[in-house]
Amino acid sequence: MVAKSPIRHSTTGEGPPVVLLHGLFGAGGNLGALARSLARRYTVLSIDLPNHGRSAWLEQASLARMAQVVSEWMDGEGITRAALVGHSLGGKVAMEIALSQAERCAAAVIADIAPVSYPPHHDRVFAALDAVHAARVTSRQQAAELMAAHLAEEGVIQFLLMSLQRGEGGVYDWRFNLAGLKRDYDAVRAEPDVDQPFSGPVLFVKGGASDYILPAHRERVLALFPRAEVKVMPGCGHWLHAEQPELFNGIVGRFLQQHYSGA
């Protein structure tokens, strides 16, 4: 009997497989506009990463562990090789797969993240999430008001509310594994623990107003991904796929059309 995969996903389109990997605190649906755009040419599989969305909660979810779980899920779906598109945390998982299991990755698009270690910068987000969890709120409005005491960005609050679900007794709580994400935060901030470069085609898409990909990262990027290309989306922040979806979808689509036939 085949073990049930801890990964949940949705599928659209027909053609060579493209796997979409979302960012921290997100879910597969976050890249829905991209999935619909790519579905004209590809079978697009949008996954919920471990500890997110409908996927299982893991006792330990480092980048290496998440890459392993995604790879095992690919086996279960009969996917030997695919193009990987990842945003933020999903980009780190995609890089981990490309570097540690190169045969699985035909091409990769990495959205606004680099293969480096980042300083902690989600303290306010975790404080907001903790406040909602502790208060046992009974409405989304209550949750939004609690988060506003910690977060000034309305867009971030609305993004996080997408992962709020109503449970028993009408109490709302987070769909993702908040305790697990806090526990593993240092591990997912880390750089890939792999020195063998990936020789396949890779596109890094940078938000022009974001500081997640910097000139100082160039040497590390090229050491691990010698064929790396970079596209900058002017004026966009870290959520570039949501801020300018048509531009982002076009950049990803053209890169895959040029570098990925599914062979």
C-alpha cells in the first residue's frame, strides 16, 4: 500500500509539468493567476507546502526536509522531472531541490529570494499571528483589528487573513501550523546547505523596490546557478506576482517557453 502524501495540491492545464511553490504563511492559491496563465501550455500543479494550507504538519520542516517531501510527492504523482516556480520560501525550496536533486528540475524560476541566509524580519508578523491565536476570535474583523496593532501594512493583513479558517464553536484560527513555522523559522531563513551547482536554466525575478535580492548576492547566486538570469520588475515589492501579475506572468511564461519543453 502506498503511503498517503502529506502534500495537497490542485492541478490545471495540460502539457509538461510545472510545479508552483508559494511563500511563507501562504498557500497554493496565492499563485493562482500564474497557474491560469501557464495552463495554456503546461500541466500546472500548485502545492501547499508542508505546514501550510491543506498539507500535513511536520515535526521538522527545514528547507532540506521540505525539498524531500516535495520530491516524494512528485514520485507519487508520477513526475520524474518538472519546471519549478517558487516565490520567497517556495523559491528557497525550489533551489534546494535543484541543487540537491538536479535530475528533478528541468528549469527554475525564483521570485524575489536569493540562496543566502537572511536576518530575522518577521517578528511583527509572528506577534500579530500569536495575538489572533490567543484571542480565540469569532470574526475576521476582530482578527484584522488585532493584527493592525502589530502590522501597518493593510496588504499584509489581508494576505494573512486568507489563511484564517473558522473552526469549532465559531472560533477562527490559522490554517497553517503557526507553532511549527515559529519553530522552524531559523532553518528556513538559512542558505541552501549544498555546494554542488545546478547547471540548468534559472531565472531570478527581482522586485525593483524589494531588498530580498541585492548586488551583494550576485557572487553566491552565480556560484550555485552559473546559468542564472535576472529580470527586475520596476517599482514592485516582495509580492511582485500580486502587484503586477500580467508582467510577472509574462516574464515567467516567456522564460519557460524558451527553456522548457518538458523533455
